Amino acid sequence: MTGPTQSEQRFGEYLDAEGYSWEHEPDYQSVLGLDERPETCPDFLISRDELRVICEVQEFEAGDLDRRLETMRFGTLSDKEVYGRQRRAMVDKARQLEPFAESGNPLVIVLANPRQVHVALDEHHVVAAMFGNPKFSIPVDTTGDGVPPGPATYLVEDYGAFISLERDGGEERFVARHPHISAVAIVHERTYEQDFAEEVMARHPSEEPGSTLAAAEAATAGLEELNELRGAGQVPEGHYQWVDVYELDGANPLPRNIFNGSRDLRFGFRSEGAYGPLDPQI
């Protein structure tokens, strides 16, 4: 058993705060009653209401891109630099969870970025890493009558971690990669001081919208109040975590009573076929 990484510690704090039972790198053969010892040992076995979920956590560290960005004044980034680290993490963790594909338990890839390296984990970047690089197709009028041949279309290129495009003759179809994965979960963290500071600053709106001077005066007034409250010891301490969950059509779907805290968000395939935020009550 190895010591927990910063990402694992963050995930563990979230689990404790939300009342989960969990074990870090347990003896899966014994706990799950397996005939043989698995080839891998995922980071977390969590449980709630007699349901078990196996989770593998990714720890991101600084790399060549982070060092280049430190001195980069301007430039462009490739799709591999924007989405590649998230995508590689998903594929690598999916392989580590594969020995548990027949266990009957939901399998979840957990990503966190406590080191604040160049890995974007917002909705846009996570979905693109999962399903493919985003692009738009805009039909162009070539007849000169001013009527485009069709509407603009949002597409994804065939670089997603969980889908691949197969061609058989003239037919094309998407095939799921890593169908044993139930979801990808992103663990975020924020301090109570950040929330408090935003509330204080909101009490000092600019009296003249559009005026740079008025905006500066409002910001100064807000900072002065914040400093006074800090000096009086009224700024709250501590931090909290929440999870964004991105569902997949895995063999063992992740139940809605897992990762359903008051701040947690859930994304998945909606009734109209699009992928996006889901109603937490469903």
C-alpha cells in the first residue's frame, strides 16, 4: 500500500464530508470474494446504502507544457495540448479498472488537479476529452442565391477517450471504448474565504456602470471592508469539495445516490440525444 497523493487526499476529504464509507487500496480479492488476486489495485473502494463503487484517481503533475507556458508570451496550443492530458488519464485509468469489469460494481475514474497544473477540468474540456475534439461545420452558399444548403452543425472529431468511429464499407458507426467504465468524476475544492470575499465584494457594486473610475472605487471599498473583517477575525477558514459527475453508458451505471451532494453536478445523455447537465432529482 502506498501513501495517498494530494488528489487522493482531496477525494478522501470529500467522501468523509458526504458520509461515505471507504477504503484506500484494500485487498480486493478478500473484500470482494474474488477467486484470484486482481492484476491492479484501484485507489478507492467506497460504499453507501450497501452499494460499492470502485474508483481510480489521477494525480496530475507539472510537465513540459507547464514549463513552456511559464515563459510563453503568446502563441497557440494544439488539440493534444488542450485535451491530451485529460484524455490520456482517462484511457490509462480505464485500463487499470478493466480487471474489475466483471465484478458487478460501478467503476469510476476520478480526476483532480490540486497542483493547479495546466489541465482544464471544466465541462467543455472534460466532455471533449471523453467524446472528441469539438468543431463546427458551417455550410457555405455556392449558388449565389443567399440561401445556405443547411444549418450549422456541432460535431466531435474521432479522438475521444470513450468512442471510436469504425468504417465498414460505406457505413460508419460509433463504438464504445472501455464500456466497463460507469462515469468520470471531477473533484473540485474551494475555500470558504473565497465565497466570503465574493459576498463582500458584491455589496459594493459600481455606481456608474461602464465607468472604469467608478469600478475601481467600488473595488477599493470592497477590499477595505474585507480587510477590516479579516482584521476582526470574521473571515471563515477551511475549504470544501464537490464533484462533477459525467455519466457513461457503462455496463454498471452509477446510481443517482452516489455523488449527489448539495454542490455536486451531474452530466449525461439527455432525452433529446444531447449530452449535458442532468436534473439531479431524476
